[in-house]
Amino acid sequence: MILKKRTYTTDKKVHPFIGALLFIISIVLILITGPLGFVYGILHSLFKQGFKGTGEFFLKIAISVDQLGNVLMQHLLNLLWMKPGGYKFGNRDETISSALGRNKKLGTLTWQGRFIDKILDIIDPNHSLNSIDYYIEPTANIIDKLAWIHIVDGKILVTRNTGRDKFYIPGGNRKKGESDAQTLHREIQEVLNVEIELPTMNFVGIFEAQADGYKPGILVRMTCYAANYLGDLKPHDKIEEIAWLGYEDREKVSEVDTLIFDVLQENGDLI
């Protein structure tokens, strides 16, 4: 059974004065306590875990500095490294490398961005792509969705909404405070009138691509689970068609779903 509780919330709007005050307090605290904490952290890691622990301590600091840089330099990075319509830098929960990797996948890096990416690849092959964080908090640039992977005889269940040409793997958007299981159970019940058996939920993967029908740079992040169900499949009124598609039908689905099709085919689940 899925016991993981993962709640995503977008940043709250803060009064400019409060934001400035908190910034000043954080700077004062880091200047006073930062050096002491840094030295103590090195000694603690060294005596407790040796050089391995010290290396891990430095890595955590590096990631935090990277996240700070993503916020601190967001406007400059969006100007220099990202083409119009790309994925924006600036998510406080994300590193620069992660945002760089998302733009690399979208093909929206400028020549400066590609140059930086090549340097990072020399140091660490596929650094930016491997750094993409699929668990960051959502922003206006990421749509957080759940999807149900249901395959029978090598074909996957998909639906097509009224007035749409593309088929979609069934699922939907997460509501505030919902876990993966709660979202998937609610959405599949609303869309197909069946109940997901929560104890049978099995994580398939997280996939990300340009969101269908949205302006460039808006991504959809699809967290996928396979699961058994109870009841008879009966589409909601907004669903015009239910279909079972094989891998040869991948051009009929959305961009993120084609990535899912590729992985399912590679795993031998989809024919």
C-alpha cells in the first residue's frame, strides 16, 4: 500500500516589507552563526564518519548554494541561458543544474547555456540531465499530475476528451494536501467510474515534458502508478472515447505520454 505522504504547495504571496525583513535576518544569522556551524559541521562529520562523511557534508552545502544561486541569479540566467518559451530559473527548491537540464530537454538553451552545459558534461557526463529534480515543489511552470497505467494484452488504456484529437493516459491534477494515492483514487473514480485498489498501487515512474495546450516552457510532471480496480469502466460525460493503444499508436497521445509509451515498450509491457 502507498503510505507516502507528499504534499505540494505553491509559494505563498508575502508582503514586500516582510520579505525584506526576513532577508536581513537571514543574512545576519548566516554571518554570525555560519562560520561556527561550518567548522563544527566539518569536525562532527570527520569524527563521526571520516572523510566520507565530510564529503557528504560538503555535497549538501554545494546543493544548497546551487539552490540559492538559482533564486539569486534567476533573472540574469533567464536572460542569458534561456531562450523565450523556455523553462524559467528561480524555483527556490531547485538547483541551477536541474533547471539547466529541463531547458536542455526542451531545446531552449541559448549558446551561453549550451556552453555552460558542455563544461559541466566534461566534469560530469550528462550532469544537467541527471540533475533534473522531479520532486521539487510545483510552480507556475510545472503542472503536477497523476496517471493510472493499466495494460491488458500489451495495450494501454487511454481516453479522449470531447473536442480533443489526442488520447491521454487517464489521471488528473493533484489538489492541495492530497497524497499520490488520494489524487489517483479521486481522479479515476471521477473520470472512469471505477475504484483504484490502493493496496495494489505500484510506482511506475515520473515523466516530464512540454504540457499539451499550454504556452512553451510550461511542463507537465506525470507521476505514474499501475493498480488493480473495482467496477466497470464507464467514461465520464466529458470523455468521448475509451481506447486501447499499442506502441505503434504513440503519435496519437500527448508529448509526455509518448515518453511513457517508450519506457513501457522498452520494459516489454507495451507491444
